[in-house]
Amino acid sequence: MTSVIAPGRRGVFVGWVLAVYALARVVTTTILLLVMSRQVPSGMTGGDDVPVTYFPFTALWDGQWYQTIALHGYPSQLPVGETGAVSQNPWAFYPLFPMLARAGMSVTGLDFPTVGSTIALLCGAGAAVLMGLLLRDRLGEPAAYVVVALWASFPASVTLQLAYTESLAMLLLVAYLYAVARERWLVATAVALLVGLSRPIAVPLGIVTLVVVALRWRARRERPIPPSTYAAMLAALVGCGVAGLLWPAVAWWRTGVSSAYTDTMASWRGSGTVEPFTPWVGMSEYVFGPTWGPVLLVVVPLGLVAMVAGPWARGLGADLRAWSLAYPAYLAAVLDPFTSIFRYLVPLFPLLGVVVGAGWADRRGNGWPRLLVRAVPLLVLFVVGQYWWIDELWRFVPPSDYPP
């Protein structure tokens, strides 16, 4: 799929997308400052006797780990606790974001919270632009603006300006989808390798690539595939596979322990082991009870499939529909669900187009009046959800608290 946006019009469109993203960040910054006034000083915020200021407030929780990596790198030996199990350590966190922060710190002389949150803010802006361009040809210009606005205002979208990897991962994710949509296979391969150093999402991206390659192969009679394109498509598939194994392989190489990455990830799990799918059963029963928990574990996946497979999502295209199913399936397999689930939903931006009724292939109802009627209540709900997310999950209540 090639872009049909005239160069001049593209610049106007990009400018408005950036304006939408900037307005969303102004709203989020206001909420962060309001909640920050209630943050109790602690070691996590810079010291018990140090007043809490904005940039240190954006580098709590995992931001502390990224700061450690930016300053000191990764350990060559895995720390082990009293029980003999591997303790929590930096190998759980991918290196691209903290290494970018280290470079920014070296160039500017600024501290990690300032550089880290700024990198996140800029990456989020880049992700918003590519997202808008990706959706404009499929859903129309008004719907593209609306989806970007909702994504940038989602409750956990606060992470787009925190010293977290969500923004960087989103930039690379949308860049990959954008490259694949335009059959820029070698560009996609290079982006996939960067994904392998930023976030563990290469496996679902590989599934998306497989779907796109299969559809391209089916259309080979109408659009013949030259040998170079076959090779490039294969490179993209291999790139996703390499990306999925890259960071665990680096951890193995540096520590000499083949299971260094999985052992480290297990240290964050309540059971102390990485178990596919099963943690969702216990968590669903814990949150919703033994009756409704298992029911929701069936109803929610079926509802998601219905959202993505129905004609109301056809306008998204096969690649975005595949992502909207492959990524949740991947989360179900590898995630130990807890309070972090909200920020793991940030990459599911295509579903916002379906929710506001913009996914029909013929773009029915994608004019401004109908879109705003559907989107404005959701936007208000999302902004309220941001306050809840920051106050309940991000704000640290000593001596211990649930992580966001």
C-alpha cells in the first residue's frame, strides 16, 4: 500500500497530529503536577528530605532500573538470593532506551530523569505521526486524528512522557507496521532488530509479518514477486525471529548462564517461575471471584476476536487486525497479569478505530460529527482514567506499593 498524500498536504496533516499529541501531553503534565503535590518524598523520589520535583517524579519504579543501567550497565554475574534463586536485576530490562539516555546524558550533561522523560516524549511524538499516516489511508483523515487523540489520552498513555520504554517501543512498533504496509521489507528488518533491543514484542510482529507475506504470495498472479522481494520478505521474517532471541542471547553471553533472562523474569513473578497462561486463571479468580473470573477469561478473548474479525474492522487491513489478535495472545502466554496490564494495552491502538466505529471498509460514519459523538465521551473517560492511574499506581506510597 502506497501513500496517496500530496507532499504539501502531508505536512499539514503531520502538523495537526503533532498538535493533537502536544495537547494530550499538556493535559497529562497538568495531572502529573497535581498528583505530584501529594507525593511523599522518599528514596525513590530523590531522598526523604528532598522536595519532589517534576523530572524525578517521572522516573519512579522501572525508571529507577533504567537509570541504574544508564549509569552502570548490566552485571556480569546474576545476583542470587538466600533461597538460591536469581534475584531481581537489570537483565529484565531491554537496553536501547537506557543506552539512548546515557548518550543524551553525555551530550547534554543533564541527569537521567530529565533526559529519559524527554526521550520518551519525543519518541511518543514520532509514534503519533507514523500512527496518523498509517491510519489516514485506511480510515480517513478525521478518524486518524481521533484515534491518535484517544491513544495519546489513554489512561496508561502517561508513560509516553515518563522514563519508561513505552514511547520508544511504540515508535518502533508503528515504524515496523508502516514499513511492512509499504512493503519496505529491508527497512522492516532493520526496525525489527531494534525492537529486539527495546521490548519483547518481536514474536507477535513475526506473526503479523507472516500474515502479510502470505497475502502477498496469494496475490502473486496479479502482482508478480521478483526474487529480490522473496529474499527481502524472508529477511523480515528472519529479523523478527532474531529479534525475539536477541536479548536472551546477549544475557546468556554476558553472564554465562543460558537461562539468565528467563531466570531474571521469574524473579518478578509471584510463583517464582515463568508459566504460560496459567497466572491468568488465578488472577481472574482473585479479582473477579471464582465464578466470574473463569467466565471472563472466555468472554473477553471471544469479544476481542469478534471486534477484530467482524466487518466493522475490515478497514484496518489484515496487518493491523493480525496485530490486534497476535499481541494479546502473546501477552496471555507470557504475562503475569497485575497492575502493569494497563500500560501493556497501549500498543493496541488499532482497536480504538473499531471502538469509535471507524473500521468499516467503506468508511461509513467517519465524518467529524459522528466520530466526535462517539469519541468525546471516551476521551473524557480516558482523561479521568489518567488521574486514577497516576494517583493510584504511579504515586509511590512508602514503604512499599504496587508497581504501575
